[in-house]
Amino acid sequence: MEVRVEKNPNPKRPPTDEELSNIHFGSVFTNHMLLIDYKKGQGWHDARIVPYGPLSLDPATCALHYGQLIFEGMKAYKTKDGRIVMFRPDQNMARMNNSCERMCIAPIDERETLEAISKLVRVESDWVPASPGTSLYVRPFIVANEAFLGVHPSNSFLFATILSPVGSYFKSGLEPVRIYVENKYVRAVRGGTGFAKCAGNYAASLKSQEEATKAGYSQVLWLDGIERKYIEEVGGMNIFFVIDGEVVTPELNGSILPGVTRKSIIELVKSWGMPISERKISIQELADAYKTGRAREAMCAGTAAVISPIGELKWGDVVMRFNDGKIGPVSQRLYDEITSIQTCAKPDKFGWVYEVK
Ligand SMILES: *Cc1c(COP(=O)(O)O)cnc(C)c1O
């Protein structure tokens, strides 16, 4: 895929490390963005890197009315020796195509699209921060942009990628979060769109998130949408527990988002020779394991925070506090290992690192 580049005539400078530590996640963007068009009969075409700026959309753009819209999230890092690398971006491209399939969006060529994204990251190489915990967040997305008001799949799409430099997710190390179990709203059901990174899933979760914030919690833990019994995941992160010395995470069932961090944790823990299972886990089972002292750690996992330890989990009147509100040993080890592989501070024996050349 040929990608032409139109340089921004008025580029801004990247934030300093000091500035970066004071900006909110995803609120500052680089000087350029990647755009690729799709038309039925013509396929994906006209890949271009252009100055960052507003998109022009017809008011009848179908994504604005019916939400035919998907996205991805990954990170680029600067290594000690000045190279730029990404963590398992092939997994994000494959997941993007799974989301496309579910949402009737034209599939992308995973390899060529990743190369086009790499070219954008290369153009913005000055914006990839180097200090510990920082990275350049990469947000590809696809908008169904045909203009019509009928409910049917669009015949044209816009693929775009924007980049945002981000500081450490937590200001002072890995701060355990407070979470409550959501028992009023549901996020997804089997047969729905839970496994796809589609915009509507997040719009549907805002109400619950707003109520959680008001009550002093940072996130909610979603239960399955049918029996409201089995643990699924947290806002934009998957969940793990350490029970009886075993790492346990809910199995993928169609309503859980298959995280790249989740997959990496499973592979890492297996390589340590530590027991791990992907299975159904009910909130009652967790509460019982907690009460008898067998549930030692709880953590969330996703690209943005990598590992986010859960200090407190509230389920109705049951309050579970893990590891004295401090990060537990398994969570810490996972965080250290994953972040050192991501930044090439440790050898990449799994072949997870992709070099942006
Ligand atoms: C993106 C996301 C995750 C985490 O996926 P990663 O690939 O690890 O970043 C988990 N749950 C939901 C709902 C998500 O949107």
C-alpha cells in the first residue's frame, strides 16, 4: 500500500516529560494522522498521512446515527537504544478484523495496514516519549461514512489512526483501585457485541461508570448479562485473580473483550510454570474464596494501565480487600515482566516486540 505524506506546515512540539506527567490520558495529539478510504467495488485506497485536524462528515453519515464504528488501542515505546517498538500489534490488527466482521465493516489487510500505521509512528518519532511508564498511544478506528438514513451496512468506510503521547497511568506507582460489582446494568450478552471493540459498547457503559464515579469507585466489574452471576470484566480491562496459588481469569465466551494483555498474561504465567485457568468464575465463588483467605490478589489488565491492582472490590454488602490494599506479588511480577518486554529492557523470548522501521 502506497502511503503519501503531506507534512503539517505548522507543527507543534511534543510535550516535555514534565508536561506529560500533567496531561490526561488521550488529550494531546501529534501533528499528523493516517487516513485510508474504502469504497465497495474499489476496496481500501488512497492511504495518506496528513496534518491532524477535523474530519469532514456528511450529517447523514451512518456511523453518527447507528454506530457502525470500531476502534483499537495499542502503544509504541522508545527503547534505551533509541529504537521504536510496538507490543504485539499483529494481535490488534487481527482483533480489528474480528470487530469488522461482527459490525459488517470491510476487512482490512492486516499486514499492510500495520505498515501504514508504522509509517505514521515513524513520521511522529519525536513524539514517542522515552522516560519510564510513558508511551505513544496508537488509536486506529474505522467509521462507516456513507451518507444515508436507512439501517443497512455502509458501502464506504474511513480508516483513521491518531496518536497521543501518554504519561504513566498512575502517578505514584501501581495504585490499587476501588471497584464495585455492577448489579443494575449489563455491558454485553452472548450473541451481542461484547467481543468486538465497537463504540456502542462504551456508550452503553457510561451511565454505570458515572454512578460508580459518584460513589467513589474508579470502575465497575461487569457480571454476565443473563444470570448476573459470573464475572466478566472491568470497563476497558480484563480481570484476574490469584486463588489458592492459581491465577484465574474468566473464559472468553463471546461477551468478554479478548485483551492482548490478557492473552500475554496467560502465556507468561504458563511460562513460569505457575497454574492458570480460564474458566467460569461466579462472584459467589470469589466471595467464598475471599472469606476463607484463599483469594489473595485481584487485578485488571489492559493496554492503558498494563496491570491495575484491585485494592477493594465491593459486591452488595460484601467488601473484599486484597493484599492489604497494596499490590500483590503476582501482580507486581506481571507488571514488571510485561513492561520490561514492551520496552526491550528484557529479551523478547516470545517474539512479541514489533520494531517500527
Ligand atoms: C480494550 C479492552 C480490553 C483490554 O484489551 P487490551 O488488548 O489488553 O488492551 C478489555 N476490555 C475491554 C472492554 C476493552 O475495550
